[in-house]
Amino acid sequence: MRPRFVLGVFLLASAGCGPTNYAYSFNLTDPGARNLTRPGERDVIEDGDVRAEILVDPTSFQAILLDLTNKTDQDLSVNWNGVSIVGPDGSQTPLHPDSAAQSIEPNARLVARLIPFVLPARGAPAAAYDNSTWELVVPMMVRGQPREYRYHLRAQVHAL
């Protein structure tokens, strides 16, 4: 009778020993960026022409929320076919809005959910991304001139 009890305790104890689940948080590291202070808030960075609000969720929504405000007096357009995320290893993954996105009129906003952005949520593959640096590349036409905005993000990985 005793060996069964020990085996049962061992099986119960080992059932919880699977890979750890993780959650990610990303912060803009560019000079002048304002990072979120509460869950669900977006990091913000802006210059004289464009305000960008960014929220990154590679596990639940598997996307990057990009909220752009055109601060100019002319239409602003994003080259959606050129948007990508550059990983810590230098690999580049194209991202696309999940719905049709158009140009942004003066003093207007456009919110785009960029997909797919998927990272592992469990075990060593997820933990390996802690303190990694990512770059969101967003090519735009601003005031009739091509610009490539590069937003730098630092990942923090948290065990759940």
C-alpha cells in the first residue's frame, strides 16, 4: 500500500512541473517616448508631424496595435506593404493591418492592428526573449516626402 501512496504524491507533484507560462511587456526605448503605466495603455512617441501610440501583445491578440495621428496640414500615408518587425536576431517579419487602412487626413487618427506578431508563451523559448530589443519599421509619406519611422522596443518577460 505504501508504494502506491508515494507514486501518487510523485505524480501529483510532477503534474505542475511543466513549462512555465510567460507574459510579455514592451516599452519604447526611443528618446522622448512615454511608456505606459497601467495595463492596456499605449506607449507614446511623437515628433512635429506624427504621433504614434503603440501596444504590443504577442500572445493573447498576437498583434501590435498602432495608433497614428497626423499632426500635419497634408494627408499622411503609410506604406502598409513595407511595415515589419525586426527581431533581436535581425530577422524581419512583415506585418499587415487586419482591415483595410487608408491615408490619414490632417489632424486625424488611424488605428491599425498589425498582424501576425506571435511569440512563444511557454518555457525556455519565451524566457529567452527577456530584455531583447525589437524594431517596428513603419514607412510613411509625410508632407510628400518618404520617411521610415523606426520604433525601438524592449521586451520584458514575466512568469505567470
